[in-house]
Amino acid sequence: MQQIFNFILKNSNRLLFLLLLVISFSLTIQSHSFHKSKIISSANFFTGGIYEKVNNIDEYFGLRAQNEELAKENARLKSLVFNQQDTTKLPQIDSIKGVKKTAILVAKVIHNSYSIQENFITINKGSALGIKPDMGVINSAGIVGIVDKTSKNYATIISVLNINSKINAKIKKSNHFGSLVWNGKSTGFAQLIDVPRLAGVRKGDTIVTGGQSIIFPENIGIGTIYKVYIDDLTNYYTLDIKLFNDMTNLGHVYVIKQKDADEVHNLENQSKKDE
């Protein structure tokens, strides 16, 4: 311990200089959006590379589990093929109603957090392939999240399990809308809020994307109603939604490029400036 104190005293000038340098560098980044965006992009590139290396090691040791999942998926697809009237047509798992196949980018999850309040996912595709912030991300089970930041080869996604996430959703059978949020508790559930009391809701009803935004197409699966809560002070329900997705176990995902997104964004930005 004495040696540590001696070292600090001996190098106090150098340590003070480094501390002031770090503080000034941080203040410069925070006060200049250009520098901040460059740092975020560089950080995404650096952390993305690390996550991909770690993910490759995890994948090597998890090959047995992945092979079992692939076998189950193959069995499911074969069952679908054998039960089709026209067996020459294979099921298209990479097509979404209203979205062209060329507007769907396949990416691999290389990092996934789900144990904190603001969870993010990192994928191994970025701006080089046209991925931009505010693009919707799904997989074969349902919604995953929304693209937040991108670098050339990587992107981070605001997970459905993020207390800042807010996604337009509806009750499939009645078309009553609400906002899908997360209360920060269970990884298997999200909450649909602002559902009007006149909506007929029942445990087991399916919840899908509402289509009132340009992020997700309409009718992408989200989950089913698990519990219904009534706020006596308002005319709204709060619904616990059991998610279709196991958000703790994500592999490949689809990033959706909505063709009119840029046009709508530009129009909305012009309206905000006019206010």
C-alpha cells in the first residue's frame, strides 16, 4: 500500500495532466454533435468487433444446441411442405406482406443484453448495407426491436426489453390500438398500455404490430394477452403481453427497409420546423 502512495506522489503531475486531458476530451465530445457522432460510430465498430469474436467462440461451443434447433426447424418446415396442397411451393420464411424480399436484410445477433433496464442488441450488419436508425427488426417469431445506431459493419438495436422502447401495436381481432412498452421486470413479458375500455379483451388474444408507423409493417406477431389490468381512474386497460419471442435467445434477425421511410421522415421534419 505504501508503494502505491509513493507512486501516486511521485507521478502526481503526470496523473493530474491525464485526468484533466480526459475531462477536457469528454467535455469536447459532449458539446459537439459531430465529434459525439464520430465517437459513437467508432465505439460501435470497436465493440462490434469484440462482440463478434466472443460470439464466434460461443457459437463453436454451442454447435450441438444449434444443430438440435436446426433439426427441429427442418422438421417443422418439412411438415409445412407435406401439408400444402401444392407441394412444389416451399414456405417463404423471409417474406412479409407488403415488403419486398429485397427490402429484408438478414443479420446475426452478436451481442444481446436482457438483464438491465435499457437493453440493447448488436448485429453484424451496418450502414454499408443500407441499415439506418429507426428500421424495424424482427425474426421468425415476432418483433425484436428498432435500430438505434450504426457503424459501417455493425448496428445496435433498442430491444423490446428496453424501458425506453415504445411500439405501436393492436389487438388483432378488434383492431384496438395501444403502445407496447416494457416495465423493466420479466424478460418474457411486455405491456400494452392506453387500450380503451370499450375494447373487448380476453386472455389469449393475439397482439400484433399496428401499422400506424413506418417502422414495422402491419400484423407482425408480438405475443398474447396474459393478464388484464383496469385503471379505475381512466378509461384504459393495461395488458400484460406474453411475448412470442424468447428475447434471451436470439440468433438471426431480419432488418426491414421500408421504402417510403425517408420520404415520411423528411415530411415530418419539415412539419416540425414549421411549428
